[in-house]
Amino acid sequence: MKIKIKVIRNGKEEFLYTNLFSWTEWERLMNRRLGDGVQPGVSDWCCWAWTLLCLKGEKLPDTWQKWVAENPDMDIIPVVDETNPNPTDAATDGN
């Protein structure tokens, strides 16, 4: 599963997409599991964004919490997937 995350820092937008590594790191760092039934919140989005930016090679603080503390004015927002989950509807006119 991939989640699209929009990160806005210093007036610049950047889009990140979770991957298997970011999910496993999130489970380890947050002591959570995908199937635990709890909806992801802001701390989860921050953890994923920090992990993905570290993977891209950005020099960031040692933890996502320190990164957020040092950048309190940034925005991290999950982006709704607007992809049609059933693309064949277009071919059948929805019937």
C-alpha cells in the first residue's frame, strides 16, 4: 500500500510516496502494525515523511520528533487518492 504525502517546507511543496521500507520503519519506530485498526494520524505522517526524506539522502536530525521540533511551521498532509478504483466503469458506463 502506498500513501501520498504532501510536505510543505519553506513555501515549497514536495510529494512523497510510502514504500515497504517506510512501512516497516514506521512499525518499528512507532510500535504499531498496519492491521491494528487505528487510523494514522499526524505523528504517523511525520514519521513516514522523515523516513522517506532520509532515504532520499537529506541530512535530517536523528529522529522524526527532533525534525518536527526543529521545523514546527511545515505542513505534512496525506493526499487523497482520486484514482478510480474500478476503471472498467468507464467502459461500461457504470452499468
